[in-house]
Amino acid sequence: MALRVIGRTFRRLRQDRQGVGAVEFAIIFPVLLALYITAFELTIGFSVYKRATHAAGTIADLVSQQVSVNKAYLKTMPDVASAIFVPYATAGLDLKISGIQVDANRVARINWSWSQSNQPPYPANSVVNLPDNLRQPNAFLVHAELTIPHTLLMFLSDAAPSMRQITIGRDYYFAKREQDPITCSDC
């Protein structure tokens, strides 16, 4: 008799479909939530990366259009980057701009360089390693290097701050529009 009752109970449980949706949802929900958070973080990260690319390219292009520059002009370039990064914060943005002269022997050297700290990031006349396609004889290049820290908003929220922050960096080389090199009077 007891075995019959147990058998009927198991048959009823096997045939009962109430609550299946709730169980499936309870199993799938954490996976869906993790996918949503990952997609959100990737979207924000790619947006910041795209803005870093655009800012570095714009800064290199603006400087390459000049005949000469000075520290006062170069100090305005972080404002250009900040305008491109809106609505994202630019705290921790690091910007370096260099003028590179390639000689007739295709050797590239720093002509001048500037960073936000007002200290030249590279010594004048130091040799620079450039890709072959950029080492054209007697060319002048403007090199803009931009790095910005990006903090993950929701991913790894309990992790240490150093684990939640990634540095996004981009750099661009722009050729001078005219043949003459760009001078920097006080770099």
C-alpha cells in the first residue's frame, strides 16, 4: 500500500507542469543578467575607445595644420579631448604630442615634444622607431599619444579598484601638410 502511494505521488509529480516556467526563469535569470552587464560594459568601453581614437586623431590633425606651435597652444589640446569625450569624464587623461623629423636616410628623430606635465616626454634628437611606411625621406610627422583610465561601472563591483580600471590608449601619426617642419618655440 505504501509503495502504491509513493508510486502515485511520483507519477503525479512527473505529469505536473505547474511552476516549470518559474524554475526555468530562476535558472536562466543569472545568465541573462551576466550577459546584460557584460554587454553594457562592452558598449561603454567601446564608446570610450572610439572617443579616444577620435580625440588622438583630431589633436594630431589640428597640430599638423600649424606652421609653428608653442606650449600655450599645446595646452589647449586637452580641452579638445575633453570636448570629444563628453559625456564621459576625462580625469586622468594623459596627452603627449611630438614633432618627428625623418631625415634623408630615413632615420626618425624627435624634433620637439610636449606633455601635460610641461616636461618633454622624449629628449630632443632622440631616435624614434617608426613603421617603414611612415619613414619617408625628409618627412615631418606629428605624433599624438592619448591614454585615459576607464573604470568599469558594474562588472566586478566587489573587486579592488585596481582590478576595475583599465587604461585605454591610442596614438596617431599625421604628416605635415606642407613640407616645412613644424617648430615649437618653447618646447
